[in-house]
Amino acid sequence: MKLIVQIPCFNEEETLPVTFNDIPKKFEGIDEVEFLVIDDGSKDRTVEVARELGIHHIVSFTNNKGLAEAFSTGLDAALRLGADIIVNTDGDNQYVGKDIAKLIAPIVKGEADMVIGDRQIMTIPHFSFVKKILQRLGSWVVRQLAGTETPDTTSGFRAFSREAALRLNIISRYTYTLETVIQAGKKNIAMTHVPIGINGVLRPSRLFKSIPAYIKRSMATIFRIYALYEPLKIFFFVGITVFGTGFLISLRFVYLLLFRGEAGHIQSLLLAAILLIVGFLIIMFGLLADLISANRRLIEDTLYRVRKMELDEDKD
């Protein structure tokens, strides 16, 4: 069984050696361990340092494309390199390397296809109280939408079986963490979590500039990905709300006209008619989006089969 540890990097010449040296080079149940660095357009000596460390594989971007693109490219490269298990970790040594053994254990035993490291957010000393609450709230929202039990959905320390990696298709250009959890839930990928430790901070986070910016982008990502898989639920909820509001206004108009003899209120009647029509159209859009979503699932299944055949041929 072959394990590839992928490390997305952007200007990590100082932290990459610490990260690499912190990771054990042998694991129980694993025959081969290889390392893959995805250089996300670094301007420092990240690539040279990776070569000096003896990193087996390096993929370089000519410019910075973002964490989601680096992660997705890493999965594809690892699959082509014949990985049976892929572990993703950060280049800033945030995660404890020896905990990779915990991550891959459920996959080696055949109990899961995707394992996420639970940082136990509330115990992290350098996280502010506000950040801890927001992380917990965000994870709760994702759990409700994805139908999973993952307590730390933003953790980037995670392991994937070959099967799980083949089924994931990253769409977001911001971050892969929330998207992959929602996708795994909707695609019925066997997923679990294990408690992990974290190391001290070597550098500030580069993922977001401020908490409001992080919330805004995370909410947009969650809504977009959920809408891809459950468009009818979203459109129906919005449509029935608009339609219901129009219906209530129309009932008020009828009541005033029939029981109180109040003529007029044409504005209310017009508003009710507009809301009823708009609500109905939104629901119809939801039905259309649901049909498109079903077609997308067929396309994803076809893509999975094509990728699997292509990679199996390369492996042979």
C-alpha cells in the first residue's frame, strides 16, 4: 500500500523543513511513503528547499492560484503517482506529523474512505474566543447541510483513500475544506474523524485577512456547494416563502373587501399578485435546477469512471 503526503506550499522555505522533518517516514500497514510538494507560485526558495530535503515529487505553478487549486492539483498528481492513500497537511507545520498514523488507520482497516483531523478547537490556546465560536458555528452549519458528524470541518489535516480522491471534484477557488465535507456527505463517502494535536504557530495564517472576510467567503462557499447538490430545497424554501407572503396579503385583501366592505387597497392586490407570480417562478426554477443537478451527477459519475480507467491504465 502506497501513501503520499501532499504539502501545498506558498513561500514556505523556512517552515517546510520543519514540517517535513516532523513527519515519520514509516507507518504501520504502509509499504511505501512518498512526499509531494505543490508549489503555489512561491517567490522564495521553497522549490529549492524541497529538492534539498529529498521530496520525491514537486508540482509548481507559475503564479499563485490559491489553496483550493493547489489541493486539487495535489490530489490529481498523487492519484497519477499510484497513491492508495493521500494525506494532506499544511506547509506551516500546524499539524503534528506523527498523527498521520491516526488519520490513515481507519482507511488501512477499511473502516472509512475519508478521515479528518479534529483539532478540538476549544482547546487551542492561540485561537481567540471569537474565532473558536465562529469555527464551531461554521462546523455545525456544515454538519447540518452535509449530514455528517465531523466536528472540525475547517481542518486541513485529512486523509483520503484512492476511491474518495477519485470522487471529489473541487469547484471553489478559495478553500477545499468545507466543500470536500459537503461533497463527501452528499456522495455517501464513508467519513470519520480522529483527535489530533497541533504545533506552535510559526507564521500568521494567510488564508484570510480578517474574520469578517473569512465569514463572507465561507458562507458564499457553503451556499454555492450546497446549492449544487440540493437546489430544489433552496429554491423551494425561497419560493414558498415569497408565495406564502403573497397569499397572506391576498387573504387580507379578500377579508377587508368581503367582511369589512373596504374597497380599494389595489396596491396590496398588486403586491400580492407579484409575490405569487415570483414565488411560483422561483419554485419552477428550483425544479429546473434539480433536473440540471441530476444531470451533473451523471456527468460526475462518468468523469469518475473515465478517471478511474485512465489511472488504472497508467498504473498497469
